[in-house]
Amino acid sequence: MIRHTVVFRLKHAAGSAAEAAFLLAAMALATIPGVSSFERLRQTSKKNGYDFGFSMEFTSAAEYEAYNTHPAHVDFVQTRWIPEVAEFMEIDYEPYD
């Protein structure tokens, strides 16, 4: 299992219609084959400057790679993520045995 996570800060004003539209558009990622447990998250800690996070799981590295190259993911990155995200950090995890 791979858990793919990303925390980020948007260029949009907090509570704006543009912020809401971005977070709604991200739901398209949940429909990509192989994605499970998709979550949109709001940061509650004051320990960093990120405001939101996405988390999702994949059963295999092959599913994760297929997600990265899926047209819906590529489109979201090009049309929404790059123009609208100010800063981010991506972390991917596998269970530690």
C-alpha cells in the first residue's frame, strides 16, 4: 500500500469562491482508477504555513504510477495545481514492517 499525501497553500484568499472552486475541482482525482480513501483536509496546526492537504491510497506502486500519468491527474496539475497553488510539500508513505 502507498499513501500519497500533499499539503499546500493556495494563491487564493481564504474563504474565497476561487478557493472553494479549486477544492471542488480536486474531487476529480477521487474518480481516477486505483485511488482509494481520497480525502480533502484542512490544516488545523499552527506549526506550518500550509492550509490544506490531500490524502489517498493505492494498493500498489503500479496503481500509483498509473495515477500519476492518468489524463485526469495530468489535466488537474496543468490547469489547476500549477496556476493556483502557491507552495506545497508531497510525501508518499509505505507501511513500515
